[in-house]
Amino acid sequence: METTMLESFIKDPRIAYFSMEIGLRSEIPTYSGGLGVLAGDTIKSAADLNIPMVAVTLLTKKGYFRQEIDAEGNQIEIPDEWHPSDFLTPLGKRVSVFIEEREVKIGAWLYIVESIIGGKVPIIYLDTDIEDNHEEDRGITHFLYGGDDAYRLKQEIVLGIGGVRMLDELGFEIKKYHMNEGHSSLLTLELLRRYKRDIEEVWDERLVWDAERVRRLCVFTTHTPVEAGHDKFSYDLVKRIMCEVIPLDVIKEFGGQETLNMTLLGLNLSHYINGVAKRHQEVSQDMFPGYEIHAITNGVHSYTWTHDRFKRLYDRYLPGWANEPEIFVRIGKIPSEEIWDVHMEVKKELIDYVNRETGVGMDYDTLTIGFARRATSYKRADLIFTDVERLLRIGEGKIQLIYAGKAHPKDTPGKELIRRIFQVKEMMQGRIKIAYLKNYNMSLALQIIAGVDVWLNTPQRPYEASGTSGMKAAHNGVLNFSVLDGWWIEGHIEGITGWSIGGPPHEPSDPIQDSDDLYNKLETVIIPTFYENRHQWTKMMKNAIGMIAYYFNSHRMMRRYVTEAYIR
């Protein structure tokens, strides 16, 4: 069966795109946030553009987690179990890896992403929940980012080493391996093993490992400007869990002498390395001096992240926009009042949903600010509450706030952020209405991103590698109000495409300066413009679409990967 299904995909060489998580739709919860959703957008654009690609990821049968929040703002995590057979097709092939000296068998499931214009990209989901495996090993592919370092290393063995073996077993011919972050870097070790030179006598044992051939095959994208965000494993753990693929001293040569640094392994064995925004490239270059790191700024999949009501509007005035987002530059063809009317329809949908879910009693005409993303300290979801009394003076009766986002189960400060928002909500006593929506996923993300008036983003510089939620907002005419970090440095034109918060991009964040600037612009620019100058507001909405959506999309991103990374 699998031969028939894969026949059209294995006859030509393909790009193998490896990602620990892939977000395609809410019903397939094999993603936790931005990294996975970006991977999904990458694959969708590859299908639209007929780029010959195959993606590899883990099945994560119990998902990331489903989030409940109690009345005090305490996050409760529930396994997000789903049934792969509802969406995926099992493939009969098996490969093996050795973990803790046990043979671990890996199965595969197939999902095919189909473009509305006919292109297709297969995704191979790796699964260790097989009867032949030891009970402990069956759970390796159950939870996304679950467990301890040992569990994570086992997952990365399955993804990197097992993934390469599975592609080979299924009959794929791979011309490039693209690692989306360091989780899949162990694939380089499998390639080193595969391309070991057949040399009987050498003066230096390292010469048998054809590192240059592996480099020519590999592309590496780093997403993490925070040192702690790069996976590192002690060599004691590596020796205990990862049975020898290649000798340990060779692994140390490419992955670091003190610990196995997965980012370093990817950097050392890739011919093309990139960060995900121009500023992130600079930060990565400082973190890893001596490597040539490029910049390909992220984008989002335009068709996925445009609300259905806006799709219909664009179809009328800008036919072809979905597969040619550059057409957004002609946004002037759409009358401003039609953009505003569609925005208000989308906003009413969101407000109705918020009121049904929370009973907070929001209204349609109040300036609505959205903040929805992973709940973690550097995102500073509570920056707007630095001076609650000042916020009340500025915003009482004039603004309402919608929040959503999950904290990682082990991120105690992130969970405290959610509780803090609930505490402020109680303190406000309805003077400024605040809602926190539970179980943030892709469907809810689109609803919030498209329905608010202003998209707020307050990360601590320089820790926002790129960020993509603001790009999604712009596709729906929603204005960004953001710290100058990540992609917003490139997308921001003050008062034209949105507004900045705080100091210039290359200065570290100053929370006092940031909050003061936030309050000043909210009071003197944003609130007055919204209520008193509809013409200016809708003009900026059109600028957001015509100047941001036309460029910050995954079609542009993928064309750059093809020309700069894949065909080199």
C-alpha cells in the first residue's frame, strides 16, 4: 500500500525537512507553538510552490497538552490524546535504532499536505508505540517536549537517526537535509556513518569520516537567541543512551568537547546556516563566532492565516493573492470602508466567542488589544500592567484586553504570569475588561489574531528570534504595537505600519522605558486615532496588508531557501 501512495514522491530527489514539531491544524496536536506552526507553514508553501520536499517529525500521540485554567489562573495540564488513524495512513515499513542497548523499532505514518493548486508534500510521522518494543520505549514518541533530558535525547535519536533510516527504507532519494532547529541534528551522525570512506590505511583516523560530503547535504536553521534554549546533553548520558553510531571522540569533534551541543553539531556539519530574522542573524553570529550565519526572515502561510471573511474580500479585488502574496501591494484597490466592515464582522465573531467562554461582557466598539503566545517570562505578558493605576487612567472605558497562551508544564515563572493576569483582572473589577482564553491552539490563534484591533508584543530584547504572530495579524489588517525585536525591526514604519515600544533594536530592554513608552503611545496616539480618526486607522490597516503581508509570508521565505540554501 505504502509503495502505491509514495510512488509519485520517491521517483525524484527531494529536500528532507526535519522538525521535532509540525503544526498543520488544531486536530493534529503535534506542535507546541511558533516553531511547529512555522514548520507547517513551510510545508504548505512548499506544496503551493511545487518544491520537492518530504517532511519528517515525531507522532507525539499524546500531544503537547490540553490546557485548563481555574478561577485563580492556575494552569492544569491534561494529555491531548488524539487518534492518528483519523488523519494519517500507517506505513508498513520498520527501521530500528539502539537505545540503552535495546533495539527500538520505529514505524511510520503518512500525511499528505495538498495545496489548493495541486502540489503535494508527504509528511512522515515516526512512531515507537509498537508491540515489539519494550514498554518504556513505546512511550518515546508519546509526549512533545515531555520528560527529562534522557527522554529528550531518546526522542532526538528517533527523529534524527531513525528519520534518515526511515526515508531510506521508504525509497526516498534525498538531495538536502534541512534541520529546523537542533532537535534533529543527530541525523548528521547517521550521514557520517553512511558516508564513511573505505580507506584501509590512514595516518589520521578522522579522515575516514567524510564530513565535507555531509556538510554539502545539510542545511541548518537556528531559532534560539537564548543560550539555555539550545539542547545540550552530558556525554555520560550520551554513552548510556545512544549506542555507538560513530566513535565518541568523533562526536565530540563536531558536537563539542564538554557536552553534546545539538546546535553546534548542526553548525559544524552544515554548508548553509541561517537565523530567522536579520537581527537574529546578528545575535546568532555573536553566540557562535567563526560560523557564517545568514538571515532568512520567517514568513507565514497567507492562505492559512487569513480569516475566511478577508479571503472572500481579497478574492474579489486581488485574485491570485493566496499563491502570489506580492499582489497584496495592490491593496489600494479595496475601498477602506469595506476593509473596516469586514474587520468589524470578524471582531464581532471574536467578542461573541470571548463573552460565551468567559462571561466578561466585552463590547464591539471598544478598542480591543490582543496578546496571545507562549506564556514565558521573556515575552513579558504583564508589561502593560507595570503601573495599573496609570493604565486605568489611560484606558478605563477605552480599551479591553484578550489574552491566551500556554506555559510549559515545567515553566513555573510562565505559570505565574498567567496567575498575575488573573489577579490584575480581579483588581480591575471590570473597569478595563480582561479575558484569558484557555487552550490556545491554531484555530483560536486565527480567531484572536484576526479579530482584535491591535496586536501587542512586548518581548525582552534580544530574545525574540523572529516572531510570526504579528505577520498573521497584518494579513487581517490588524495593527502591530511591538518592541523592536525579531521581524518587527524589518516590518515597522512608525505610524505607517504600526507602532514601536521602547528603545532602538540594539539596546537591551529597559522595562521602565518600555512601559512608559507603551503608556504614552496608547494615551496620545493609539486611543485617539482609533476613536477620532477612522480614516487614518483604516489607512494604516491597508498599509499593514500592503507593506507587511506582501513580504512577510512563507512563499517569499521558501523561494529564498530554494535559491540560497537548497540549490547551492
